[in-house]
Amino acid sequence: MKYFSSVKDLGNLHLALQEAKELKSNRFKYVELGKNKTLLMVFFNSSLRTRLSTQKAAMNLGMNVIVLDVNQGAWKLETERGVVMDGDKSEHLLEAIPVMGCYCDVIGVRSFAGLKDRDYDYAETVYNQFVKFSGRPVFAMETATVHPLQAFADLITIEEYKEVKRPKVVLTWAPHPKALPQAVPNSFAEWMNAADVDFVITHPHGYELDPSFVGNALVEYDQQKAMEGADFVYAKNWSCPGVSKLEDYGQVLSKDMNWTIDEKHMAWTNNAHFMHCLPVRRNMIVSDNVIEGPRSLVIPEAANREISATVVLKRILEDM
Ligand code: AN0
Ligand code: CP
């Protein structure tokens, strides 16, 4: 594997899940594989889980790791071509990327959505420049529109905790004070469509996700109806994807707290497990009782980020 941004990059998903299970029981098995290989992790915004879990995964494989926080200590980077650089940005991404490629063997990129220009975000302008100009294998650590390491970890978690062969999984929008990207719900939807689950998406009108990610999922606007009989409830906020109304892209259209997941909501389900990628705002997205409750999987999901990253880095190293 040279690039990782989609479930398709893994090929047979069943085999990838098996590999994840094996690596989880022996995560240092391939500690020789990454010897004298360097991972560069580039962050254009904040991170707790991705930073730590991906670094740990690289260490499991014996790699060296360099982390660059572009907004803290590096030159401010221009990302658009053709700009007269007379402002606060000292360097262009088009020089910075090949330079970064000189110092490492693999690059992880967290580029994040600007949420201003839908076409710019959905063209994955920043991530694709790393693919094109770094000369290195590149993987997504949450780009403008996808977060595949999270979705992979979420699927590993569902596999571990499911109590029926084909569980019902519900992705529900929940309120948040600030505009957030669609990367997490996009990838979650993409991965659930590829997995052996019944998948339902629920959100207020106007929050329709891009059809390329929704795929064959059932979209149900009535949150209660959607959640009835659910085995897993995956809550997440996202800003307007601009599908039905382009000018609303990146806007907060609703802060309706009736969508906040509390015990009343969970009572509609089949004693569902609660999931969220974290970081989460309590009592906006989910009540204290639900996130602290016995059915909450937020910590196991975060723990499985180490596993999903180990599988991805192992496959990249094996292909070098
Ligand atoms: C980010 C998001 O919603 O995409 C990161 C989640 C992994 N969340 C925040 O910025 C709060
Ligand atoms: N879930 C996740 O990717 O968290 P961070 O933003 O802290 O990396």
C-alpha cells in the first residue's frame, strides 16, 4: 500500500480486520519491519489521539518518528498557487512538501477542512499535494473530508463488541457550538457501507452528507425512528456539507439540543453501545451518564486507533 485515505485502499476488509486482531494480540511482532525508517507526521491543526496513537503504532514497528506542527514553530505555509506572497506566509507548500520528503520515508498528514470553499476542501487540495510532490507514501490522519484511521478503529471496535452477526449501526448528528468538518461522518459512513452491518444515518434537514459517502445507507430524519433497535449509536456533530445548498457549506444550521444523546435516547435502542471518536463536548453531544455508562465504547475506540495505525503503517512498510 502506497496511499491510505479510503477503505478501498485496504483491499479485502475481512482480511484487514483479521490482521488488526492478530496485531492487537502481538503488536510488536513486526518491530524489525520499520528499522531505520522514519515517519513524519504533519499536523495543520490540534490532535491528541491521532498524534499519540500513530506515533505509538510507528514505535510498535520499530520506526523513528518526527512530528511537525505547521502552525507552531514552522514557517506559515501558503497553500494556493498563484498567490503574491506579500502577507504573513513565508513559505509555499510546494517547496515545503518536497523538503519534508527529504527527511523521511513515510508521511502522515492532518490537513483538516477550511469549511469555507467546498470545492477546495472536497478536492483534498492539501492532501493531494503531499501525494503528488513528497515522493513518499502518504496516509490520511484526518484530511479535509476523510478520517480513515478513525473509521477503521471504529469498525475494529464494533467487531469486538457486537453481540449479533449483523448489528444495526446508527450514525446520528448531535449539536455542537462550533462548525466541525464532515471527515469523521464521511469516513464512518464509507466504512459502514463496506462492513457487514445494517447502517442508518440520522440528522436534521440540511445536514445531508455527500452521496459518495452515504452510499446505500438508509437516511431517516426522525432520530427516534432511526435509533429504534440500534445495537451501536455513533454520535458526531458535523457542519453543513453543502449538498442541497452550496452557500450553506460549513455553516452551523442547528444547535437543537433535542438531538443530544442522553438516557432517554438510548432507551429507544436495543441496549446499544455508545460511540464517539473524541474529543467530545459533554452535554452538547452526549450526557455525562451515557458517556460514563457501561455501554460507552469511547475509550476502546481510542485504544484501537493504535491498532488501525499499526495495520496501515505495516502495509505501507511492506510495500517499500
Ligand atoms: C474534529 C472533527 O470534528 O473533525 C476532530 C475529530 C477527530 N473535532 C474537533 O475539532 C472538535
Ligand atoms: N479522534 C481523533 O482523531 O482525535 P484527535 O483529533 O485528538 O487526534
